Amino acid sequence: MGSAGPVTDAMITVRGANKRYGDFAALDDVDFEVPAGSLTALLGPSGSGKSTLLRAIAGLDQPDTGTITINGRDVTNVPPQKRGIGFVFQHYAAFKHLTVRENVAFGLKIRKRPKAEITEKVDNLLEVVGLAGFQTRYPNQLSGGQRQRMALARALAVSPEVLLLDEPFGALDAKVREDLRAWLRRLHDEVHVTTVLVTHDQQEALDVADRIAVLNKGRIEQVGAPGDVYDTPANAFVMSFLGAVSALNGALVRPHDIRVGRTPEMAVATSDDSVQATGVTRARVDRIVMLGFEVRVELTNAATATPFTAQITRGDAEALGLKEGDTVYVRATRVPSLPDGVTVESLTNPRPA
């Protein structure tokens, strides 16, 4: 459901992949393609199948049925070490007794590459990942973020055709994660290796990837560019998983697409002559939460007594002078077009079990 058409320049192709553990379907007839040179995020909740799909591509898990192709070569039955991949896990197991330089060089040494080649490549990679000057340190002398950058350098050292990242920043604190997301995007733009990133963090996927595949219950719900998946979701599940959702007058809308005003006229954008005030709804302010430069306003629809949330700028909140208990008027400025038959109720049950 919601998957993209065939990718003509696919580096990775998965066809008809199924994987069951007893009655649990980890992968349910998955067709999936990754374009060469792309950074594709596998996004979904726990148990959605994203890590199983990544491990199947890596050769660490064998699908019950289906085929996996990397760069035109069927690798379904090929062992991991012969697939031309680099793999980085959330908890990177560095060799504690080896220095940063020796850790990064490890894969090249076991491949018996010439010493001069190893030295040049390791030095270049440490420069690229921002660890020049750390060559002689040991893993326990690095921060968590530095260890993950060392892990990426080690994975890239063997010139893999594909780089697979299984929640590589999941064990790090929020600020380090944010910094590493930006760093990973810059790194990918420099090295252009085809990369697949598993994450359950929607912001991480939107920040880093140029394509997102949203998984749920072992199936791929939608594949597309971040903006397309966010703005034109294939169904209620994709919409709800890619960000906060409010139910307003029977429609699913993003909280940041709700305009709040003191009067019905204020809830209508003056720049949009086509908008009529008939779409305006009266609501009560229940709670105001400051979120840095944004403000979350928790409201109750006066007509239906149902709660919903709007997200506005701090400047707008201050201009409106909002207080708990106030009456305001709201209107959705944008309502994503979902397939026919999708209702607000389907938000919590997008597909029958």
C-alpha cells in the first residue's frame, strides 16, 4: 500500500519478502527499492518490520520467501561478508584495546591491503568524520557521538556498495543526536554511498533522508520524498506517524495548520481571498504549553466537546494574549487529501488486524 513505482537506478531491490516468527508477520509481502546514491530512512513503530527488513538486506536474517538484489546481483543466499555492505548498529562494539586509527583500519588489514593504502585511507576518513587528531585515542576516551563517527568511518573504510545504519544514534542524548543528524547528512552528500537508515524518530527521518519508507505491521505503507510523505500521506497511519495530528470537524489536520484568532475574522488569513469564515469553529483554551519558539494550545471544540491541539508561533500567542479558559476561533488552513473512506476513527486503527 502506498509504495512507489519501480526505481530504474535501484541499488537495492527487495521482492516479495516474507518473514514470520510463529504467528507474527515481521515482513508481509514486502516490495522495496533503494535508488543508487540515496539516503533512505525506514521509519515505523516498534514491531513494524524496519529492522527485520534492514537485517534481511544485510544478510543477518533470511526471509522465508522473496529475493534481495544489490547492484544487480541476487544476494538472497549470499553471506553478509560477501554482500559489499557496511553495517553500523546502535550499540557499536569497538575493539577496546585498539586505537581509533586501528579500529578504522581493521577491515582493510584483514583484507590484506597495502600498508600505505591503509594509512592514506584511514587518515582521509578520520578527516572526513571529524576525528583527525584523535588517531591515537582509545574508544573509552571518546564521547558517544565520537564513537559513532568512528563506527561510520570503519564501515566506510572497506568502500561498501551499501551502508546500513540500524538506529545508530538511538543511545545518545537529544542534543548529540541532533548534531549527528546534521553531520550524517553532510557526510552522505560528500561520500554518496547508498545508505539505508532505520529509525523510529520522525524528525530524524525528515531531517536526514531524501526518501522515507513508512512501515506498519510488516508492510510498507508509503515510500516517497519527506515532503511528499508528510504533506500527502497515503493513509491515516502515515499521517499520524509522521507528526502530530488533530481531529477538527471530522478532518485530520496538522496542529501547525490550525489558525487561532480572538474573533471569527481573525481566524481567516486576510491574504487568502478564497477562504470564507464559514469554516471557523469556536473553541475553549484548556492549556498553553511553551515549546521554545512555538506554543502548543490545547483546546476543546465548543460544538462537539472534543479536544484538539493547535501549534502557533510564540509571537502569535503573545499578540493574542491567550489564557486558559479563553474563547477563541479556529480554522484549518490546510487539510491533507486522504483516500476516500478514511475517517478520523481510522487514525487509531488504520487497517483491520
